[in-house]
Amino acid sequence: MSADYRSVRDALPLLPGATLGVLGGGQLGRMFVHAAQRMGYFTAVLDPDPDSPAGRVSHHHIHADYTDIDGLARLAGLADAITTEFENVPAPSLEHLAVARPLAPGAPAVAIAQDRIAEKAHFVRCGVPCAPYAVIASADQLAAVPDDLLPGILKTARLGYDGKGQQRVRDRAELAAAWEASGGVACVLEKLLPLEFEASVIVARGHDGQIVHFPPQRNLHRDGILAVTEVHGDNMSAALAERAVEATKSIAQGIDYVGVLCVEFFVIADKDGEGSLVVNEMAPRPHNSGHWSMDACDVSQFELQVRTMAGLPLVAPRQHSPAVMLNLLGDLWFAESDALGESPAVAAAPRWADVLALPGVHLHLYGKTEARRGRKMGHLNITGADIASVRSTADFAAAMLGLPIPLSE
């Protein structure tokens, strides 16, 4: 790699025929690869798993760890620009790549998303309200936690996702036990608030500062994992939606972000009934809650990921259909076996033919070779002329698959 490689400004735009690289070979990388290839780009994936979903469909698959210097050099030699599909890629690896190639998002933004303490400090700097919280990284900080933060949720500062690294605590005894169980690592204690619902906003921001966004998404989580996303004009008030979009733009602009960014919010019940907005966390990449855009918009979140890293013009996405997205976990492959009481449970394909007979149903499977409980295997997008018909179809599909009904809470 050469440190005097062309600057980002000189290197861009990268037109179809160039090679785009991605760190990470999971489903988000796979859908990015598909979007890039559809637009005429070659692709290169770095992932240590030889069977990774993205690696199996990419033009180039580098089997290497994310800290492997030779592997990183091979990626930089193949790719004209590089992105990442998940936030836990080591920031030093991103810094190493940024010397040689345009990188979106940059290492500083990813580093903030990797650490809840830094992330919350960034939210505060941007003027976006968080839930009341305290940092706990020592016994003294544990003892100094204000009483009014309990009950709360203790979250490890690093490496937490899909509900992992989180524990509800009702009082000081439970808090102390939970922090000790974490190994005494740095944590954040957040006050439990009267949650009305969860929402997220996805924006895309270019190297030139241009920014576009998708409509805000209303989300339902089960066991810490996203289960359902609804996107339509009535999923929240117009005023609340506007505040969520402006807060997300502020968070992106505050770190000169380049790429696709998702910010998750809690909507808290208040006296006027509209709900107040509290930021939860950000993801410096396309997000599970944005998968609906693949079938309900003229531009998906993955095409915008391609456009931001290649320095192409950004166009505001237009939603042409109301949408419901259902997350498909590996548990569905064991639903029939569980219902029959078979032990050990045997994996079997869900009722895809029956589901695909429903109007407006779009199946996306991620090419994973083994179904495991809790593992994200795919998603189902349901679109239609109006939200009532979309919800009705989504209910039918969920019933066929053995998903909990009703889909909304």
C-alpha cells in the first residue's frame, strides 16, 4: 500500500467497472454486494469464514481476519473504495486501510459506535436527548450511581448487540451483582423509561455533505432482536417523524459521517400523547430495520451505501408502497419439530411455497448453510396498496411461519 495514494477528493467518483470492497461477509455484506453488482461494480469481501454469505457471491473473497495485515493489503490492492458491514471491525484496521483507499464510513465514526460511552457523549454534543444514564467503570462510580436511575438497564460499553451485554436491574443489589457478573468492565446504566414504541431513521450522507433519508420506521423487538418493522404514513405523527429525521441528520453531520447510518430511538409516553424522543444507539451501516426499502422504495439502503462510498450523486428515496418487514430467525426451521415435541429437534424448511402464494410477499434469504435458533436467516417484506391489506397479508404469513400474532404491540 502506498501512503501517497490519490486523495478521496481526487479518487471519486468511482464509476461502474470499479471494484468496491467490504469488511465483513454476513448478510449485510451480501446485500451490499448484490446492489453493487447490479449497478455494474466488481466486489471484494474480506471475511475469515470461507462460507460467509457475502464471500460466496462476491467476485473476490479474501479469507483473512480483520486484523491480518496481508489480508488488508490484498483488499486495498483489489478495491478502489472500502466499506464495512458491521461496527465491530477493529478501528485500527480501518485506519490502516484509509491510508490507501477511500473509506466510508471512516474509522472515527466506527470507533464512536463501538463504545456506548463515546456514543452517548456524541449524542449529547449534538443536542439529541438520551435516557438519563451513568458511566460505571469503577467501584467508586458504582457507589455514586444516583438512586433515581433505578430501575434501569446495565449495558456493557463495548461489543453489545441484539440485546447481548444487557441486564435489567431493579435495585442497587442487582446492579452490583450485574456489574460483577460483567467482569467489572466499563458499562452504562440507563434509567428505565415508559416506552411507547421504538423507532429508527436511516440516512445516507456523501463525501460532499449531501444527505438524504428514508421515512422513519416503527420497530418491534422481541428478546432484544428486531422482529417487525412497519413503514407507512400513519406509523407515527408527522411532528415526531420530523424530529427523528432532524436528530439523525444532526448525529451524522456532527462526525462528518460518510455512508449509510441508522439511529435508533425510544418514543416515551408523555402528557400530550404525541410522545417524546430519546436516542438509543447508532449503527454505522445499513440496518435490519431498513430492509423493507429493498421492495418498497425506488432506491434501497444498499444502493445508497454503494453511492456514498463511490462518490455518486444521492437521490432522495421515494417510498411507493406501505411496508411491513418480518425478521426470519433460525427458530422457524425448528417450529414444526417443536410443535410435534420431537427431541432432538430437527431442522426443516419453513412453508415458503404457501407464504409466497400471498400477494405482495418478497422473500430474502441470506445464504446461510445452517439454521440455528436466534440466528438471522432472512427477512420477509410485504408490500401493497394500503397498510390495512399489508398488515392482513403479514398476519397470514406470520401464522404460516409460526411467528407470534399479533405482529404489533
